[in-house]
Amino acid sequence: MSRGAPGALEPAFQALMHEIAKTHGFRCDAYKEGCIRRRIGVRMRARAVHSYDAYAALLRRDPAESQRLLDALTIHVSRFYRNPETWELIATAVLPELWRGRAGALRCWSAGCAAGEEPYTLAILLLEQARREGSPTPPAIIDATDYDGASLERAAQGSYPRAAIKDLPARLTRRYFQGQDPVVLAPEVRRLIRRGRHDLTREPPPAAPYDLVLCRNVVIYFETRTQERIASLLTDALAPGGYLVLGKVETIRGEARARLVLQNPRERIYRRR
């Protein structure tokens, strides 16, 4: 798997990327090259293939491997209540303010939701806010989107290994999950979620404007120009005064910076002007 000259893609690797785009509509060029190479390399080693040409030929004759590669390229590692300090700030500052302004009828978007851990965590916090307000199930909508259809299918099942909830406070585990391993989400949580397939690199927001957009640990995998386009898309999706939450090592790039105020630098919470 030798590399070409710096700044150039060797023909075999470029041909493989074109093959993936043609077969799956997955734009490898929107992602950081190193990330794509590592994930393709994992599958090549698993199949004992030692050149990009040979792996491209394997993909053409083995649809199962083609799907395994797509799964590897779109994989997201997540869990409920990941980075608890971020969720605590959302629960104690962001949601109460938005709730007062919309009487609970919040519109939210979890972009790059993987198997649903992030939007379901948000749904749990909205239900907790409703309990504090003495309200019934909130009339909120959370659009949960991802490029990977298999991840969305797992989200639809609402069933997770117990390790996925290890960060979740015990009181919330008891209230909103059943079973031991796997654990299963309560129906009231699942009812707040509207799932859909979405490509952040080329499709508009599913149902803007939103009061709250979560896109955590997603943008970091894209190359700089794509990060700028996604930042603009996420900002466009927000209603004035709406909040955007990124991952802790992510930042806003490009023209979108002028339209957002960084509310909390540590937790990467922005607000649209």
C-alpha cells in the first residue's frame, strides 16, 4: 500500500475511491485522506489483500465485502451521555432556556447520529425537563440522521449492550431502560425520534429551522473545505438564537464563524446570532 508523492494520490488509490463513489455514492474525497486510508487498510488486511488494485477487484466480485467496507468507512463510536459534562450543561442551561421560549415544542437535529445514542440521550433529557415542568410528554421532535443505513436500523431497534449506558446516571438508567444486557429503551423515549438517512456533505438540513443542533465528533473526519461547508449548513439550519453543539476537539471554520457566538469554549457550544 505504497503512497505517491506528497499532495498527490497514486492512480490505484484514486481508482479505488472512484469505485467506492460509483458503487455506494460515498464521497471519499470529502474525508481526510489518512482516515480513509486507515479504514480501507483494515479491510485489506482482514482479506489478506496487499494492493489497492487487488482490493478494487475484490469489491467488484464480492458484494458482502463491499458492504463491510462501507460499514468501516461510516463507523461512529458513541455511547449514551458521552462526555457527561457537555450533557450536564445542555440539561441545566440550554434546554431550560429553549423550553421557556417554545413551551417544550423544540425542534432538534442530531446530525451523524450513528446508532442513536446521541439523539436518545437528548430525548431522555427532554423528558426529564418535562418532568421538572410538570408537563406531559413534550411536543418535541428530534431528527436523527446518518449516512449509514445500518446504523439507523440499529437505532430503530432501541436495544444496546449495557456498556453503551455506562456514562448515564443510574437514575436515568432505571427510569428509561429495561433489561440487563442488552438494555432496551422505553417507548416514550423512542417516540421523540424521527430517523432518516442524510449526507452532510451534499444534502440540505432535513427540516430546518432547529432550536438545537448536535453534530459531535463528526466534522473532525472531514477535510478542511468540507468542514467549512458543513459548518455553514449547520448554521443555516439554526433558528436565530438556536444552539449548536460540536465535539470537544472540533471548531467552526469558514464564514459560519461570523454568524455564531461561542457560548462555552470548553464544551464547544455555539449560539446563532
